[in-house]
Amino acid sequence: MLENVLFYILALGALISGVGVVRSRSAVYCVLWLVMAMCFTAGLFILLKAFLVAVIQVMVYAGAILVLFLFIVMLMDTQQMNAVKGAGWFTKVVAVIAGTTFFIALIAVIRTVRVPQMTAIHGVPETIGKVLFNQFVLPFELTSLLILAAVTSIVVLAKKDSQ
Amino acid sequence: MTPVCLPSMGSCPFVVGLHHYLVVSGLLFGIGLYGLLTRRNILLILLSIELILNAANLSFVAFSSYWGNLTGQVLVFFTMIVAAAEVTVGLAIVVLLFRKKKTTSVDDLDTLKW
């Protein structure tokens, strides 16, 4: 019973934070709303017994990626950024129609999903590590290559123009 | 602890099951899509993409948990890694654009349009 109540609270929080992300005026508030959405989603992960994913979500997503976002937003001229005018009403109507259509299509798919017998599998570091380092060793190593490429590209991009 | 009634039967829709998580995920995706289409600030478009990725992660974890298969949770890690790489490179590009063009509005960044 408690799990149900917690689910509704966390889901409502995540959705409200999501609306805050897309509707908020100030860019700083948008990032902070997204931090809240990430934390609520981490709570949902805990309800789903995915403990490691929840911790990583808070630490890496809310803690590192969004702080990086916050740094960039604050580095830039916020006056100039908030002056960027929003989309017109036509774009908004189109966006609402697109979002709703996509959601309805997803509902149609979700209705066909069968729920198997609930098996409480705990996403603790031990079990996830076993899957990650047995089945997914090659993709895991490839992600290090991806990160290396990202780091290299950022070093190149951040360099002062030399021409 | 066994559930009294299965949510898939539709007999008691308030008992949380896989479908509830999927619907939340779908709603988050829809909200993110709305933001992606309405935002005119390139930074906030990136932020909406993060929301969409988050929605996808939620459905990954929900399926993984209800089907007793950890592959979904491992995939979430890969999504996070790719998102981190995407965000860092994207933000670097945004900073460079802001330095050169003095704007972050996608309406002003239309040199590729013809």
C-alpha cells in the first residue's frame, strides 16, 4: 500500500517537474526543475528495486551533468538568454498535438504489453556488475572510447582560435 | 507478498504495476517533446532532450524490474554515458556559438537554412 502511495507522489512530482522544465521562464529555474525531475525519477527507480541505477542517477545525472548545465547557464549572459523569445502560438499548438499524438501512440503500445509474474530482482552493484562485465564487456569498453572521443573533441573546441 | 489482484486484469487499476510506470514514462516523453518543439533557446532544447532520455530510462528500468532481467538496467548505464558525452560536447558547441554569434536563439542560428 505504501508503495502505491509513494509511486503516485513520486510520479506526480516527476511530471510537475517535467512541466516546470518546459514551461519555466528562466533558464536557471529550468535546470533546477530538471534536477528535481531526476531526483523524483531516482525515487521511482528505488521503488523498482533498481538501487544502483537510482544512486548513479542522482550522482551522475543530477550531480554532475546538470551542474555542468548550471555552470554554462550562469557563465552566459542571463539577461541576453532570457531575452530569447519563446515560440509562437502556432508552434505551441503543433507541439501540443505532437506530444499528445505521441503519448496516445505510446498508450496504444503499452496496452499490448503483458505483465509477467513480478519477480523481485534487486539491481544492486553485485548483480549488475556480473551482467555488465560478462555480457556487456565489449560495449563497456567501447563507451570508454566514446568518452575519450568526447574529451578530445572538447579540448579541441575549447582551444582558443589560432588562425 | 502476493498482490491481491493483478493490475493487468483491470479489476483494480490503482495497484501500481508495470503499466503505471510506462504511462509515466510516456507522459514525461510527451512533455519533453513539447519542450523540444517550443523552446527557442538552444540550451533549453538540450535540456528537453535530457528529459526525453530520462523518460526512456524509466521505461527501461520498469521493464527490467518487472521481467526480472537486469539487461535493461545495464542499458540505462550506457544511455547515461552517451547522454554525458552528448551534453558535454553539446554544451561546448553552445558556448562556442555564443562566443561567435552572441546569441543562443535557434531562430538566429539559421546559416544552414536556405
